[in-house]
Amino acid sequence: MNTKTLLIVAHAPSSNTKKLAEAAYNGANHTDINVNVVLKSPQDTQPEDVLAADALLLGTTENLAYMAGLTKDFFDRCYYPVLEKKQGIPFALYIRAGHDGTGTKLAIKTITTGLRWSWIQEALILQGEWQDSFTEQVQELAMTLAAGVEAGIY
């Protein structure tokens, strides 16, 4: 049986967003789940990484009511090379939002709709001042995605 691969693309410019990326990685690597987990920054993620993945978890900050520039760069570089080959890939998103995250969510929904990626749930928006519970929420999201991919649900 081939082990599935979950690609986590996490923009983590601060210590708190690094905690979120680590929580995603740890959640997907839960001992009861057998998936290959790859954690990369947006600038280090290439189309080949997306093509090799069975699911994708994206983490970004909200910057000026939009996604982080490096997250946009990831989509700019990877969009056309993966467009025809990764339609239907299970996808989840978390947004670290200082405000409400809606502009970021809308922009990413527009891009992933064009890619025809399959959202496993609504975007997780971690809004306002930092809360330690944010890491637990991201860990649970990653665990859910990884378990669903392993089980063939997504």
C-alpha cells in the first residue's frame, strides 16, 4: 500500500506563525496516522512538490486584507504547472488574521476554485490577538486532513 503525502505550505514569518506551522506538522504526523508529511515555506515550494502530494494544507498570514505576498508567489509559480494534474486534490486552509481574514479567504477561494481543488472544510481563520488555542485548532485541522487522506475519505 502506497503511503499518501500531505504537503503543508506554511508562511511563518513570526514566532507565533512558526508555532502554527509546527502544530500543523505535528497534527498530521499523529502516531495513529500513516502519511508522509512534507512541510515547506511558500518560497521553497515548487510545482513538483504539489504534483507529488495527495493533499495540501496551506497556512498564510493576512497582509493588507489579502494573503501574504509569498503565498501569492507560491500560487503564481505553481498554478499552471499543476492546473490540469491536481484537480480535486483535498485542500485545507488556515489564516492567521489580525483583522477578519475574509479578503484572504476570498482571494484563496478564487484561486483554488480555478484550480478545482476540493476544500475539506471552511477556512480556519485565527482572528485577532494571539491565543494559545490557535495551535490546537491548526493541529486538529492537519490531523483531520491527514486522517481523511489516509482513510481515502478525501
